[in-house]
Amino acid sequence: MITGAFSLTWQAIQLGYLPRLQVRHTSGRERGQIYIPEINYLLLGLTLLVVGMFRTSANLAAAYGIAVTSTMVVTSVFCSSSFGTRQRRSPVVAGVLAGGSSRSNVCSSRRTL
């Protein structure tokens, strides 16, 4: 998440969606390794806010579980929708394939099953 925040901020700066911020390149060889102090402080503040809102680790763990479960449900729905529209599968076959997609990775497959 941290790397994604830095990368998305860098791209937004390059596209002109964000004002210019100080970007430090942490590697002389790797162009993509960057550090943006303002984003680091923003992530710190948001982390402290979230921890303060949930108050206990049990509440935070429960929220994490809900987030993971919700992500799996949404991914399965989108995957079964993709099977139904792009590959012209019946809703039952699309649901079965989407339900087992976490192991076989059939959602990203370009071949016809």
C-alpha cells in the first residue's frame, strides 16, 4: 500500500493532477524507487486515525476480515459477470468458474474454456 501511494502520487504529479511535491529518488539504479515526505506523513496521520477509531486490535481485525471478504465477493461477481458476457457462458457455469477462480486464476485467462 505504501509503494502504491508513492507511485500513484508520482503519476498524479506527472499528469498535473497534483501540485509539485518534493520527490526523492532512493536508488541511483532503479527509477521507480521514490520517497515523497508529504505522502509519508499523510499515511502516518491516516494510520493513527484508523487505529484511534477502532480502539482495539480485535475491532481492527474484524474490519480487516470484512474488507477481505468483501473484496473476494466483489471479485467473484465481476469475474462471473465477465464469464457471462465475454465468454458467453451460462450463469450457472459462470458462477462455478468464478467461485473456483482463486485457485485456478481463470478470470485473467484469455483462452476460451
